[in-house]
Amino acid sequence: MPVYLDYNATAPVRPEAAQAVADALQEVGNASSVHRFGRGARRRVEDAREAVAALIGCKPSTLVFTSGGTEANNMALRGSRAERLLVSAGEHDSVLRVPGAEPVPLRPDGRIDLDALATALAADPRPALVSVMLANNETGTIQPVAEVVEVARRHGARVHCDAVQAPGKIAVDAAALGVDLMTLSAHKLGGPQGAGALAILDDGPLAGLLTGGGQERGFRAGTENVAAIAGFGAAAERARAELDRMREFGRWRDRLEAEARAFGPAVRVHGADAPRLPNTSCLGLAGVRAETQVMALDLDGVAVSSGSACSSGKVHPSHVLRAMGLGEDAAGSAVRVSLGWASAAGDVDRFLESWGRLARRHAPADSAA
Amino acid sequence: MSDPSATAEQPIYLDYQATTPVDPRVAEAMWPWLTERFGNPHSVHHSFGQAAEQAVEAARAEIAALIGAEPREVVFTSGATESNNTAIKGAAHFHAEFGKRHLVTTAIEHKCVLESCKRLEREGFEVTVLPVEPDGLLDLDRLAAAIRDDTVLVSVMAANNEIGVLQPIEQIGALCRERGVYFHTDAAQAVGKIPLDVKAMNVDLLSLSGHKLYGPKGIGALYLRRRPRVRIEPLLDGGGQERAVRSGTVPAPLAVGLGEGCRIAGAEMDAEAARLWQLQRRLRERLAAGLPDVRFNGHAERRLPGNLSVTVPGLDAETLIEHTPGLAFSTASACSSASVEPSYVLSALGLGDADAAASIRLGLGRMTTEQEVDAAADELCRVAARLRAEGKTRLTGAAARAAGE
């Protein structure tokens, strides 16, 4: 049985979530229909909205369900009416590639450079939206979101936070962070692919991306994806209840890194100098391309990734690591190991066994080998 | 009078244009992808991702086969609303810099088409919204006259969601091709119900939806012709999935469900259409027999097999729905069914506000039985007659205003 260590790409669907999806699929009903079938679908959607809201401590009415994180991010950035979009250089492509996005540099530890943000905001008085992720998908770096909000407020800017990687891995309190818009995704926390949400926490302008039937209070047209939303709700509930388990995953991750470092000086742990998600490890193996590592691991039945799972096949040096100041080679020779709800301690051993062989094979001069 | 169908039993579902039940075969096909085979289809460097990717590609091939496209011409979206938004806004935005700033559509399109056009109008585009004939059909001469040198796109739905009328897609396609403008068709209600062939019909962009063809909600597709190539600007930027036309993780279980829905629809379309036509005629005849003044909206032959739009003159549709709890049907489209405004589709056919407010939509589909049709017809006739006898023909909302109450 292959070992799955790519939770930041997508998490296995939690049994409760799969069941909620299956139950909803068995029931006909458009949540906008007023007959009994429609009301049943509506109830599933609204129950899920409450469960997802509880996960980040916001009011259910602030949540707009979308098809996923990419849509929510695009909606926030394109719909905000801001004339400037300042985004951290380590953002996901669905933020970074929105037309007009201006990157703000990261510090070598992976966190956004707050001084550079302040300077960029001060340089241009036009209304701005700052977009910073709560936790990075590749390194797990937790961004100083509350401090970003403080800087942004001083310049009258609005703040969007792509939080897709955080809930279920760390406690998330949208109110305490103080952000105006927050993106969530179901399949990163054990819900089904195809559902996400944008929390609209302020009363600023937001033009919907999809126009039509006026669903989701007019913010997002389209028949509600009842089954996936129900699965999102069920997953959110479990993720919240099981947050404590992350402490254990954190210990496994730390053991993994300690043993990996022992493979020799070619090994580097990226992002360990700043607060991180407990489940994520970004490991560099100097001189071995990420793609080679990932494919070798796959042959041994260990699934990890070379960064973010997006546009098919092409492996570029990680833009996140590049933004942290790493050179092309170093940024192109890192793999991401990410744990989650169905991980077992033995999974870490399987990884170490396989990756250790690779490290020794490619670094024969190394004394630790 | 006792009403057995209204109590503990499930109401009879007659709202197949709002959404269809998920075919059990579809749910079964999705299940492995919701459990042990959970990979991200874009994680192409490990076995979990590759398995999901293969499943997504197999589904894409099923969709393509159903509409006569090549698999690589099919892009997954979150549904027909997104497909329509992407097609219309995307084509307009891409071609605006080449001086193309005009679009043509019809007055009976789905709201997401009309709202996308309105958004474009606010951005400075011009939109011609064509009326339809009293039978719901678009007049081709009118369309020909509306196309201009700066027209980028004509958007005409294949089948209407309220009245079931089928537009002459092949002729519209030929006309658009001749005039050198893109032809987009919202085929959410038509795909899997009637034969469609994007090549033969000269369709350049086509929107379809999973949950209208017994697949799951939250998934749809946009067909984009490759030769000659259709160029659009994406609505969602990001990871560059779907050949950068639509970023975002393709939800593998939903895609598999849509593929299976398409496969089944393709295999069973002919038999199912014949069966539904029979049921539709049966329902029509029984309603006409029980309610002699009943009227049916939209062309009698050029229509979806599983749809009837019915006007019961003088009887408010909301009141009728209220008094038939054993039946699940609606007045118009689901997205506007909570609204008190009369259906803009029926208005476009020339119905007055009072008649529009006295109209219901009955949708039949794969799970509808003859017994259900008979029971529904009897119930509608019985309740309508009773309400009339009791004088409970209360017209509410717009109908009341129209009737001067």
C-alpha cells in the first residue's frame, strides 16, 4: 500500500465527509427550489455553513460558498474594487497571477517583509487590497497576518487572507486576525474537492465573479453544490474536533526532519526559522532535482510533491523558495512532505527509508552515508 | 377530503429542469474517488494523482463524445453558470481590443447569460437582446439582421429551462459561421436529452451542467472549439489547470460523476426521449381533459421531451403549489422561484402578468413513472377545480397587481 504524504495538495476525504456527500447525492433537490426537496437541500447547505463558520470563528452569514480556493481568491482580488493589489511573493498562483497583482518580498525566513509592505503602501495613495496567506502550502510558514493587518490599516488598505492550508492544522480565528476577506477550501482539510468559501467579514464592496441567478446573497451565482458543501461541513466539524492530533503530527514531522538532517550536509530544511504548520516539511537535497526525488519516492510507494500541484507536469523551481532568497538550484531541489488526519507514524519511516537511499546514492562522498 | 399523496410519502418529483436526481450508477462511479482514490488530479508525479488524472481524462472523453467534440476541447468548470460567465465575458474581454464590442442574445436566456451581458454593458459593451416569437422560437431573419461587423458573439440557448423550447441550433450555427462571429449555446438543459453535435452544428462554445443530466451539482463543462480556435480570457487565474482556461483543482469525484452521467445519457438518450415524449403527451392530454381552458406554452413539437409549461387561466400558480403538497414542481426557474416577479420568459412569449403568474413548469425525467404522471395530472386537475369552486383563485404578487386587486 503506497504511503500518502501530500496532504497540502489534497487530503483524503474523511469518512464523515464522504458519507455526507453520498447522503446528499441520494437526495434530489435544488437549494433554491421552494418545495420540500429544495428545502432539504437548503438545510444541508445551511448546516454546512454553520460548521464551516465555527471552524474559523465567523458568523455563518459572512460565508459565500464557491467552487474552491482558486475561485474564492480570484473573487476577493478581482471583486474588491481596489486599485492596487499588494500580495506577498509567496502566495499561491491563484493570488499571484491575478492581473495587476504586485508582489511584496518575503524575508529569508519565509515571512512577508512588513517594512517593504509599509513602503509600498505609503508610495501610492490609491485604495489597496493586501493579500497574504495564513500558511504557506509549500513551506508551512505561518504569516504574521495580524501584523499585516496593522500595517494595512495604517494606510487604509483592506486585507484578504488565503487561509486554505490553515484550518484543521492550526487554530484559526478570523476575528482575532482582523482580516476583511478570507479564503477556505474543503479538500485541504478532508472535505471533497469542488467546494470552498470566501468569508466576507467587512462591509466593503465586493463584486461577484459569477453573475446570474443571485444565489449566495447575490455574491456567487450558480446552483449550490449541495453534496460537496455538505461534505465540507462534515469535514470542518471533524477537523475542528481533531485539532489536538496535530500536536502529534508535529512531533512526527520534527522526528522526520531530525533524521533527515542526519543523512548529511546536502540536506536542508526550508522555512524552519519561522513559525510553521505542524504537518509540513520542506526538505532540500542539494544536487537532486525535485522531480527526480518525487518520482523515485513514487517508485518506492511514497507520495510527496515538489511544491504545489497545479499546472500539470511542469516542475519549476519553487517561487516560494526563490522569494526566500534561494538560488535556482536550491529552489529546484526541494520536496514537500505533508501529514494529515489519516497519517500513521510508520508513514514517516517509509519516507525516511526511501529518501535516505536517494540521499546516500546522490551524495556518496558524504561521511554520514 | 383526504390526500394520501401529501402525507408521509415523498412528493412526486416534477422539477427535472431545476435539478435531476443523481443516477445511482453515477453515485456509484463517484464513490471510489471519494474514498480510497482521493488524489489531486494535478499531482502528476505520484500514483495517487495519476489515478485521479486518468479518471478525469476518461470523464472528459465521455463528455466530448456526447457532444461530438474532441476531449481537449472540453474544459471542466463548476457548472453551467460558470461556463456561461466564462464563455460570454471571456470572449468579450479577449476580443474587445480588436474592436469587437457587441453581443447578441435572446430575451429568454438563463439569468446567468443575461446577467453576464448586463455586466458587460456596464463595462461599455453593447448587447442586442432579441425577442422571441409567441411559440418561443427565435426568428432567424431577426438574428441575421442583428449581427454587426463588431459583433463578437451570439449566445442562444439550446433548450429553455422554463418552457422547454428548442432553438434551431444548426441554422444559428451556420449563420454565425457565415458571418464570422462566435456562436455560444447554453446547452445545460439540452445535453443528454437531445442529440447535439458541435461540429455539425457549427457551435463554437457550449455550456453544460452535471446536475441537469443525472450527474452531481458543482461540475459542468465548457466546450471551446479548437479549429478554428476560439480565444477567450479566463475568469479564474492561478495554477493554470485546464490549459490555463480555468485554474483551480478539477474535483475528480465530480468530474467522474459528470463523465458517467454523459456516458449513460448517450447510451440511453433515444429510448428515454421516446418514453418521456409519451409521458409528456399523456400528461398534456390528461390536463387538457380535466381543465378544458388550460394552455400550454412554447412550441408543441420543438421542445424537450420532459417539459411542459402550463397556464391555468385565473388560478394563481403559488396557490396551486400551496395546495398540492404531494407534488414538487415550480412556477419558473429555481433561481427565481422565490421571487414574486412574473417569469420574464413567459413575458417574452407575450403572456400578460396575470397569465404568467398562473403558469407552472412540470418537468419529467428518467425516474418519472406513468403512475406518477397520472397521479400528478389527477391531483392538479382535482385541486385546480376545487380551488376554483371555492373561489380561492387568489392572485398574489405581480398577478394581483396586474389584475388590479
